[in-house]
Amino acid sequence: MSAKTTFQRSAKGNVSICEIDPQSKFIKLENTGRKDENLNGYKIMRKVDGGKEFAYTFHNFTLKPGATIKVCSHKEGKFGDLECDHTSWGSGMNVVTTLLNEKDEERASHNQRTVYSA
């Protein structure tokens, strides 16, 4: 049996989801723009296999131009800049990660799909 994993990313603005750890230890955002991006009230939402959801909300946080921020699971907090409450970001065959602004509008997404074949 073999597995094929595909990824699709998109961003509506300067902040993108630039990396997700394969073991679900962290999610990394990047500011590709030339000005500060205020992420106060923004949320990272992650839905695994259409079921379990994980979330993190930013409070009083600004992402500088060209900078990245790594939001780690509670268990892996020592490896990141910020730490969320759950022990993992979750993994599965179909994983959708989105960045929502304070109005719950999607600003960035990262979709992962794994298909197994004989």
C-alpha cells in the first residue's frame, strides 16, 4: 500500500500559513508584506478528517514584516514562540487549517489530503 499526500495553500493578504509540522507539533505563520500585521482576535482553526477541531486565538499580537510565528501544541511549547492549550494540532487523512480574522473571515488556508492505494 502506498500513500500520496497533497497540499494546497492560499492567502488573502500578507499573512500566510507557511509551514505545518508533519507530526502536528506546530503551525507557522509568515508576514510576507512590508508593514506590521495586527493579529489581535485572529484565530487558527484546524479540522481533522471532518471531525475534531483545534483552535488558537491571538491576543495583543503584531507580526512584523518578514517575520514568522510558530504556534506549538502544549506538549511541544518549548520549540515555538506561542503555545496553545491542546497537546497536538491533530493529524489525519484530510486536514484543513485556516486563519480567520476577528470577523471570522478566512485570510489564509492550508489543506492536506492523503490518499492510500494498493
